[in-house]
Amino acid sequence: MQYLMAIDAGTGSVRAVLFDTNGNQIAVAQQEWTHVSVEGVDNSMTFDTHTNWELTVQCIQQSLKNAKLKGSDIVSVSATSMREGIVLYDKEGKALWAVANVDARADNEVRELKEKYQGIEEAFYQQSGQTFALGALPRLLWLKNNEPALYDKVASMSMIGDWILGKLSGVIATDPSNGGTTGIYDLEKRDWVSSMAKKVGIKVDIFPPSLETGTFMGTVTHEASTQTGLSTQTKVVMGGGDVQLGSAGLAVVKEGQVAVLGGSFWQQVVNIKSTVKPPKDMGIRVNPHVIAGLSQAEGITFFSGLVMRWFRDAFCELEKCEAQDRGIDTYALLEEKAKDVPVGSHGILPIFSDSMNYGKWYHASPSFVNLSLDANICNKASMFRSLEENACIVSMINLEKIKAFTALEIDEIVFAGGASKGALWCQILSDVTGCTIKIPKVKEATALGTAMSAAVGAGLYESIESASLAWVKWDKSYTPNRKNHALYQELKTRWQEVYATQLGLVDRNLTQSMWKAPGI
């Protein structure tokens, strides 16, 4: 039997996941990695290509061992990665410099671009769907300004998932869904726009071929075969960005389909035609999808999952012990306690992530508003429920922003990620949005989508769409309580007004922003 390998290069770890050709997960191996700051360089977050390749090799080898397979059993391999992370190469194809997606060293360069070229960010955004906050142009300018000798050696660039595929095949290329997050890209043409680089004084000859996801790139080289144990007959296939391949892994592959990905951050993605222009207010991000002819309008909610982890670890030691004694997850126990708290959590309003404002992206100081001194109504259960409600309300606001410029109606949402394991959270999302919520059986959607690209490149499926329709199965669904939906509409309005006031405190330097984009 033949097998497929998906390599997932995330922010905190790398994984090699094996699937059979029916989309069933067979084995996984994972290694955590860290991104180290450069001494004296504020907000820097490097990506160590030497160490991280060793960790990737270990995952490949361990996954084969766990599955009791040989390298020759793997018909094809593809990769996905955190978007925005970039790798720069010299003319021999050797990695020179790399940064993770969270690198924010180019604060001065973002300001310089906005001040020196009035209106340039708005113009580039209309073509690429990206602002400078997470883009590659400010980072390239930082390298040019601060390490000119290294910048002079740069001959090519790619994203981190592409770097893994390059190490395996010897071919440096990218795909629209990942490369598009550089901001040096055209949404409709699905290709690089070198004139953007020329406009701001960056090299124009460093952009590699742009290949659609699922494109066969070559086979594993002899060197990579010796390192990893994969066969030189194993096909190497172009992958894509983690959110977009995750969408494929959820069968969100047609225009108008919607997903909410509930992890450390939450993403709300809506499939739109590639010809749809981004909104003029730059409120929402737009990325190329892994499906040709489609883009994705994307809202991002910061730290929703991480806030839950903080709340659990900071306040819920007793619940941790109780959950351990009962043999259940702590979050499941907290949901059990929170399910009888009424809609609105007794008026508690969490102030963490704002709805997305891509053009001026920053948040208020993290806090809870409207706490009561009555322990019967203001307690861990009500605060926990308020956090679940808040993540769903911010998601709804982001989806409403997307509906406003796409004119799409949304009545069904696919919900995946760690948050989708909570039955209460799923029902709250349904009640808040007024939509039917569908939960997939396979929760590892990003790895599954990456395996789909490997299957397409191996000729096992004609397209990502056909693979997703064959592989994705559904676990359960939730329908909205209309009375609760009306209450959440009122709560949303109140929360927006309070949040705007909290942002004003940051503007007056009275409180500290939870997070600010570079250049703000």
C-alpha cells in the first residue's frame, strides 16, 4: 500500500504526519522548536534553518519508524507552514537568513514606507490584500538597512514550508496561498508583483516560480534521501499556507463556504472569487486560497485559545485536580460548570482581542469589565463562559465585516481546532452567529489538507476539491437558539462600545496595549 507524508511547520513545532491514500492518519512525530531573538534587535524572532532542518529530519525518520514503514512506501510528500515566515537564499540555494511569522523587527521600516510613500500601503493592499504589518517588504528593507553585506548576497526567497520542500527536492518555489502573505503578490493573477519591490528599492529578481498547490516539483534528492530515509522515488509536491490547507482539510473549497479555526488564535475565513477587491477600509485581510480562482477573506482574533490557557493555569488549580480525579479534560469540566450560566455571563465583558482592523491593528489592555462582588454570579464559571462568548462575538463581528464587502450570505460554518472539542463553545458559536455549525471528524485539518496536496501531486486525485470531498467526514452539527441569538446581538453592540472606550485609554497612554502591529 502507498502512503502520503504531510510536514507541518508551525509556529511552535514541526510535525511529520503519515496518511494512507484514503485520508486516514497512520502516524505522527513532532518536535518543538524555538525562535530566538537577536541580541540588540527589538522584537526579532529568527528561524534557525540549521537546527530546524535537523528537527524536521528527526520527525520524518520517527514517523516512518512509528508506522513501521520504509521510505519507499511514501509515494509523495508535501509541506505547509506558518504564513509570513520567510527564508532568503544565496545564488547556490543555501539559506542565508530566515525569520518566523511573529518577527516584528521592522517597526521603523513600516513607518518609513508609510511616511516616504504616501498612500502606498493602501495601493498595495488593493492588489495583494495585505498590509505592511506582517509583510515581507519591511523585513527586506530592514535587512538592506542593517545588514547590507548579507542583503547583497540574497538571490531568492521563499516561505518556510517551501524551504522544507526545497531541502527535499532542490527546487525553490512557492505557492499563492503562502507566498501571497508576503504582500508582494497579486490576488487575481496569483503571482508575484516585482514592481512593488522596485517601487521601494528592493531587489526585483529574487522571486521564485509560483506554483499552484498540488504541483509536482520533483523527487527527493540523493542527499535528502540519505538524511531522511525517504526514497529518491518519493515525489515532492507543492504545499501551501496552514490556514488555506486547513480549509481544504475541512472541505471549505467552494465560493461562499466559511470556516472558523479555533486555536491559539482564531481565524474566520470566507471563500471569495479572486476577482473580488479587498475592502477600501483595509479592515480585513485577503489571501489567495489553495484553490485556483478563489481567495479567502480572513478575520483574525488574537490569543483566544491562549487566553483560555492563561485563565485555566492562573485560576483553576482546583478544577485541574478535580478533572484529573474524574479522568476528564479541565476544559470539559469548566464547560460543565459554565453551561448553566445564563447568556451574557451576568454582564461580564472580557477585553482582550478586538475585531480585526488590518490597517491600524492594535488592541486594548487585557481586562475583565463589569465584574461583580457577588460570588454567586461572578465566579470562575461565569468568567469562563464570558471568554467563550467573547471569542464567538469577535468572530461574528469579523464575519459581518466580510459580508459587508463581499455581499455573501453566511448560514453555515465549519468549526475546527481545539475549541471545537467543547460542546458548549460550539453551541455558543451557533447562537452568536445564528448559523448552523458543522464539526468534522478529523480535527487535524491542516495536516489532512497537506496530505491532499501530496495526493494530487502523485496523481491519486485530480484536484484538491475532489480529494477533500472524498476524505472529509462530519461528526456532528449545532443549530442556533434564536432567542439567544437576539440577546447576543445586543451584547455585541454593548461590547463594541466598551472596547472602543478601552482603546481610548491606550491612546491616552493610561493603559498598555495587549499587542500592536509594527509601525503603529
